[in-house]
Amino acid sequence: MVSYVDPITNTAVFSQVDLRRHLVDFMKLEFPERLLPTFLHESTHHACFHSPVGATLALLRMRAYRRSELLIRTNHPDADEWDILVDVLRQEGTMEVLRPLSEGLACFTELDSIPGESNVLTTPMTSAFFIFGGRDHELKSADVLKKHGPGFFLFSLLYRARTDEEVFRRREAILRAKFRSSSGGHLAGYMTLKALWAKAKRTSDLAWDSELFSMFVRSYFYDDYGMVAKILDPTKKEHNAANAIAQYFLERMSQLFSLDWEAALQKYLEDDGDTRYRRHDFGSVAYPSPGGINSDEALRRLGMTRLDGLLAELVNPRRSDEDDHSMRRRDLSRMQKRELLCLGSLDLHVVVNAHGRVLIYPLEGTGPQEYPIYAVQALEGIDAGDGPGSVEIYLIPSEHSRASAIVCGGQVVHVHFEGPISEARQKHFTELFGSRSEDLRILGEQEKTLNSAIAKSVINFVRAQALKTIPEGVDQLYSVTATFNFPAEKREPASRKLMEGGLLTLCDEDEDFIHALAFAGSAGSVATRKAELEVIASENGIDLVEMLGRAGSIEQRTGLSTLKVIGDLMVTEL
């Protein structure tokens, strides 16, 4: 099973997390370092989806679920399959356009980003500071933090990861991936992000701070209420809506490649690049500095209004039947839970004894377990009893906090918070904790219902056509952005080669070069001195001098820039 984050519920699944083996460590919120690359990747997706654009797409899909359930299960007279189609095409079309960007940001955080001089940290990097570091606790001491901040600890953590063969192999897999979005979009998005970063670094000293750059780009797209306005534009229907969204995205991307990066990043810092949150009675969504980032003010305000209207449907329904109310209450809870990052869950047998202790037992085995595998104090007011339950481990990034919860029969019987989170917010989140496996099960059932409703209608043909044509347009779009820094005369042939066979085709099928490039990029993210990299490369059987020669030859023929030597530094541009 692969790790992923569901964009609708923002529920994370980390395939490497095995709570059966390491339950006590995870309850103490001490995570093994081997999980760091996956955590950085998937928590970047979580941060992208916890945004105005992410909330909009989730709400559209949820409304499509509600409408399909009313259409199939109750044959509701107000349920219209064409309304379902509108929501689905807007949501799926936007997801197709943004998928490579989201993967590019996640790969960049996993493989390239390190704390810089600005002291800005992305949400994933901040979270990594909280949950990793069993080998480096002394680097989290008050004295070290006062003198160096969290970056000193994080760099030590990242250095070990980026010079490890596993991360090196993960990078190589991305560089060997197919370019087309149907294959995931990792390479297309990653090449686009690296092209953007190379462009930014040529014009701005601030852009060399990878965390600042990454945070800016994420906010530029996902906190953009202008994009929300385009997604929810009622004057655009079906394919026209998807085309308008793609065109707006292309305009925003083109603006980035011609941006005054030094001025933009300086303003971003002055406006305090930390994420803020608009609070509603029905949840919260992230948004950037008050003026947005290089966006039209009227369009920004229109997007805010349209998103507020979409959110309000959950608490001010037009219909009065109980089925509809029940679905909206469920979706309201989902929107509130999207703020949480569930790191892992484990189904267990839970016992609350007469002394107010919570005892948890594994479900596996041939007979009853004599001893519990964990025991804690129950919450006040919890009655004695036993039954199936689960342990849930959460991060609450907006609060810089974390929590573990034990659930039995749908009720939280124990919860433990760490971090600067208020009692009111603790109470709010305690009411939201529950079974991740059950949430994913319900989501799967709703997907089946939605697809069934579409399959039985003429709208199935329209959706099928969109699912064929939209990815083709997305591939063309990213083939342009990925080669934006190439010499003008070499962009079109480079784009063709990328579409045909990925980066390997562009590098003359030189597998040894891709292998060495993956190493140089991984180690080079934390060790930029050429002499130091030559030593590390030699230890891994790679001749860095020879590799530089190949890089120059490939760039001369194709326009692909991979490695540069600037003074005594080596810069990996891919």
C-alpha cells in the first residue's frame, strides 16, 4: 500500500506507520527517522489541501456526494444529474490541473528544502521539528533554540536523511518517472518547481531560502481566492468551466516566471508569511496576507464571498428532509476535521474498568490477551465498559500541537494533547476525534454511489470526454512550464521528448547519468561545497568530475540544465 492524502477529507494514510509494532512510541509522539521523507511529502499535500482552494474542491465533491445519494437512494425530486456533473467537472478538472503542482511541491519539500536565513518554516518542516529527533534531543534544548532556532536541529535531521541511500533512491524514482499526468505528475511538477526556483534564484538572494520559496509558491496557488472565484464561477458550465480554470492557472504560472522575486518575497516576509486562518462556526480555512499574493483585489473578494456561500450550505440548508440534514451534518464535521493530520490509527479492543482506567488490547491472536499493551487514565465522566475501538495519533499544524486519542464505541475515552493549544480548542478537537478507517470506508461508499449515479445518466459521456481531454491539456501545460528556462529554440523538441519518454529520453537514455544526478541532488541539498560532494560521491561509486562533463554535454544538446559549479559551490538545478 502506498502513502497518500485524500484531498476531500484531508485524511492521511502513511503506509510505513505500523502502530502494531511501535504503538507505545507513537503514543509518546516519538517518530522514527525513517518516516521523515514520507512525512514531509504527505504533510505537504495536507498543507496544500488545507487552504481556500482545497476547501472549495472538498465542498464541491461533498455536494456531489449528497446530490448523488439523494438521486439514487431517495429519488429526490430536486436532485438533478446535471448539477452533479457541474460539481464533478469543476472539482476533477481543477484537481487534474493542480496535481502535478501538488506533487512537485511535495517532492521539493521531501528532497530539496532546508531551513534558510529568513527563519521561515513551512508547516511540514515545523511539524517535523515536533515529532522527530530521538537522536538529537540536545539540539532542541532551550539554549540551542535561543541561539540557532529550530533550523539547527532540522538541518541535522535532514542531513542524515538526504545522504541516506533510501532518499537517494526515492529521488531517482522521480527522475525516472514518466512525464504525463496520468502517471502521477511527479516529474512534471518537480521539473516545474525546480525551473521556477532556478529562475527565482537568478534574480533574488531571498529565493535561495528554499523554505521561503516553497511557502510562497504553495500560498500563491492554494491560498488564491482568485482561483476560488474561477472554480465557482456560475457563468461557466461543463468544459467551459474546466477551460477557464486551466487558463487562469496558466496565467498565474506565467506571472511567476516573470515575477520580481526579490520584491515579492520581501513583501511576503513583511506581511508575515505565516499562515492565518479565517474562522467560521463550521470550521477554518487558511489564507495568505490580507492583500493576497499578486492577485486582483476585486476577484479575491469575489472568491471569498463565493466560498463563504458554499460553506454556508452546510449550516443553512434549503431542504428540510432528514436525509439531507444528516448528510450535511456529516460534511460539516468533515470540514472541521480537515485541519487535523491523522498520522496513524489502529483498531483495538478497549476496556474502561471500574477504576477509571483505559486498557487497550490487540485484536489479533488466538485467544483473549492476559495483559493490556497500554493503560492510561480515562476522561472524567466515562462509564465502565468494553468493546471495539481504536487509537488515533494526530498533528494539529495550525496550533503547533499534537494529540493522541483512544476511542471506544464512537466515544473518546482518553485524550492527550501536547503544545500551546487552548482548553477551548482541545475541547473542540476532542469532539472531532474518531476512527480514520471508518471515515475512509464511508468515503469509499460515497464514491461508489456517485459513480453509479453518473453511470446511469447521459452525463457519463460528458464526464468521460472531460477525463480524456483535460489530462491532455494538463500535459501540454506542464511541458511548457518544465522547459521554461530552456533556450527558446530548444523548448519544443525538449517538450516532445519529455512527453514521449520522460527525463531519461531527454538525457539520451543515459541511465548512469540519471543515477548520478539523483545522488548529486539529494546530497547537494545539504552539502553544497564541491570538494565535500566529490568525497561523498566517491564513497558511493560516482565520479563527480565526469558527471559534470556529461551534464554540460546534455545541456549543450538539449537545453536541460542539471548541474552548475559556481566558485567552490555545486548547484543542482534538477
